[in-house]
Amino acid sequence: MVQNFEEDILKIRPVYAKVLSKLQALDLLIKIKDKIYKVDRKFYINLFFGSKKFKRWSGYTIGYFIFKEFRKQNKNLSWKELVRLSPEIFLINF
């Protein structure tokens, strides 16, 4: 969400939201979908900060595309309304 807000305000996509293409991000999301609801600190550290398996900031880029798609489908929601939504709702519609 933060990356989309930055893009909306600054009119540029943050560097940490473009380490993967949309296709790469969606492919990675499919591969890790069974892990995203589990509490695994090491997995999240690797996904967001990089490892041999994931490029640095991959998690941020995945989140960028998930939220961007949600916003396309819900253009009527303001930022104030968006920040009050439960994070799970973004994945439900993806």
C-alpha cells in the first residue's frame, strides 16, 4: 500500500517496488502462496530483504502489484478508507 501511496503523491514508482516485473511478481506470489499466511520470520526477512532465493525487496514489489490491482477494481475508495481495510481483503480479490 505504501508504495502505491508514494507513487500517487510523488508520481514516481519507488525503487523498492520495481525489482520484479509484474509477471515475475505474480509468478513468485503463486509459488509462495502457501507460506504467506504462516508466521515465519525468516521467510519474511528473506522475502523483503533478500536472500539466495529472493531478490532484495521482492515482497515490497509483490505487495505493490497486489494493491495496485485492488485499487483498479475499487476506484471509488479513498486513501482514508483504504488504510482502514484489513490486509487480507487485498489478497481475496487477487
